[in-house]
Amino acid sequence: MPTVDLIMPKMGESIMEATILRWLKKPGDQVELDETILEIATDKVDSEIPSPVAGTIQNILFNENDVVEVGKVIATIAPVGEAPAKPSPALAPEKEKPTNGAHPVHQSVSNSTAPAPVLESQLRPSQTERFYSPLVRNIASQENISRQELEAIPGSGAGGRVTKDDVMNYIAQRGHLPQDMPSAAPVTTAIPESTSNTPPVPEPVRETPREPVTFKSSAVDGQVEIIEMDRMRRLIADHMIMSKQTSAHVTSFVEADVTELVRWRDRVKDTFEKKYQEKITFTPLFMEAVIQAIRDFPRINASVEGYNILVKKDINLGMATALPNGNLIVPVIKNADYLNLVGLTKTVNSLADRARNNQLKPEEIQGGTFTLTNVGTFGNVMGTPIINQPQVAILATGAIRKKPAVIETPQGDAIGIRQMMFLSLSYDHRVVDGYLGGSFLRRIADYLEAFDPQRTI
């Protein structure tokens, strides 16, 4: 009987998995076209997944709290007009069949005290071994968790399956495990030689795992509060570490005189709000300068794929937005270069408001080509932002402050009170050299300093 597969959707360029938060339907339930079936979450956004057809839920293949790779079938639906078979109960995914030609894990030679690293082939499921998902196997390989250690980790998934959270909790507690936790005998793992003539694709450089820092429990002296990271904060942490390991970060700074821009905004902000029902902030004004500079230096609007630089024709600006819970999200303004100042202002305000109320759609947080973060909102004068992968640069705008500055006039130099701000650009030194990064940053400052004070709205 034909059925329709419900696939875990891709929620962003760098997002390869999502967590199932809640199933709103169960096997046997009727669903309408576009009716919400489940809620999922990534490190960027929580989202509802609608039904692609009207019909009956046939099978649910993953449980709540399971981490599922993008592209996996998570449920099947019998369309209207088809007689559904007897529905199966919601089950954890069946064991994956082992694949041929598993990728070797490149591992440096371990010392005599290090545990034996887990090779991916060691953890493939078999009839006599415990099942481990590809995600768990990958984490175990990266963290040098031995096979014996992994087998001893209690599993919270269906049928005792070890989940990502189980492994991450084990890593966090690894520094103070009980003495009876089994460990592997030390071995030396040779690095396999390449048998291909194709140049290797560069891989992120990973630091040697350090012994985790242990903190005194609050139960001991009452002076330490232990706060466990929530799901979103854990994923943000993983994404930030991945970015630093992937890109060779360099940060450049310039100071800009934005006196004319500040005076113009102060003069027109009330009129602007009455005319367009929108408050104009500095962010869309900064974005205008960024868009102009990207047109002058298009190589900054790019990403890296192996040894290829992918220069993007569309200018999709990400805007880092702080959430009430302290986390961060980056909604994206698509084709920002096609919007005038009013359009940018409306879009910035709308995205920021919906981000804070957890109302963003999945497509509104993906596809960014360059990101701006306004650290001046928090009173910071400058920052060294981390690149939002897979982009190659991110701009931080600092607080605008009145400062004494030298003013060049036809009559000579003079000292005056000016509105000054710092701009900082972090860029990927693999593909963006100092000339390009520095020139691009200086050009943004030039556009801000040349702002027309007679501009009409």
C-alpha cells in the first residue's frame, strides 16, 4: 500500500540534526493537509512540522527527545483514499544496517595513559552488540571514549539505547567517575595512509581533549549554584566551538565618526515613526553601509567548501538577536540589497520582535551570507565576534559615544565633540586576507562617515 514519508527537514545550512520535542499525533490519528504533526528543535529555532498530505498516521519511527539526522524518515502517512494498515505503536528507530566502507577515524598516536579511542567500525551494530547511532559513534570518536566506556554508559533511550544526551552527560562527569568504571587497555592507533591521488579536503583542527574542570557541589558549602545548560545553550556551545575549529579567526578594528548619522536620526525619528509606524534604530542604517561595502568587495559575501570559495550573488544579512532567556538567534533578511531604508527598518523590527516571541519560521533563520551583531546595544564599545558558519565574516558594531576628536577644517585642525564608534570585523583567514578584510571594514566606516545629513525620508 502506498504511503507518504514524513522527512526530518533541513532547518539551516549548518544544521544536520534536530530534536523531537513533542508528537501532537499518534498512529491511527487523522490529519489534514498542513496540520501540525510534531514539534522539533534545533540550536536556532523551535518549529512545528506540518503534514504534507491529508490522511492517517501509519507509523511513528522516533520517540520524543530523540535526536534525528536531517533527511531521515520520522513517520509514514497513508493518504486519504488509501486503506491504512493496522498502525504500529510509536517506536524508537530500528537498528540501522551496517554500511560498507565506513570512514576511518584519523587519530593521533595516544600516550600510555590515554583510553583506547573508539573506531567507528568497532561500534557498528551487530546481532550481539549494543546499537549506537551515527551521532553517538561520532561523538565517541571525537572525545576518545573507549568502547568499554561506551558500553558502560546507562542508556535513557528506548530499549536502553544510548542517546546524545547520555554521552554528553558522561563527558561532563568524566573527571570524577567511580573507580569501577571500566577503561580500555592502552593501544597505539596508526594513522592510515591515503590511497587516493586526490588532494585531501581540509578538516577542522580539533584540540586534544582536556580533562574537564570539576566544580565543588553546591551541596558542600552552599556557595556555588550549578545550572545545567538547556538544550539550546548546549547546541549553541557546540556550534561556537565548531566555528573556532573550522575557521582561522582574525579580527580587525576601525573607529568611525558617525556624528552626522546620529544627528540625522535624532532629527527624523519622530517623523519617521509617525509616517511609517516603525521606530528607526541604528541597525538598518548600519546595514545600508554593509550592503554598499559588500557590493564593492563581493568576495566577503562567501562561504568555503573544501578548496573552493563560493561567492554568493544574493546578499542575505543575518542579524544576531538576543533572546529573553539569554540565548542567541540569527534571523536572516533575504535579498537585503533590494530593500530601501523603510523596508530594512520594517524587516529588522519584525524579525527581532518575532525572534523574542519564538515565532520565527525555519526559512527565516537560514541562507545567511553575512552577519551583523550590534554589541553596542549592551553598552559595549567593541567585540570580537565568532563567525556564523558557513559564512566567512561577521561585523560587530559598538556603542556610539561622545568623544573629543581632531576635526580637519580649511582653517586648520581643531578639537571638537564628536559621536564616535568602533567597528570590528572577524573574518576567516583561510580565504580572507588582511587586505580584503581591512579594506572592507574601512569602506563600511567610510560610508557611515559620509552619511548625508540632508537625506529625506
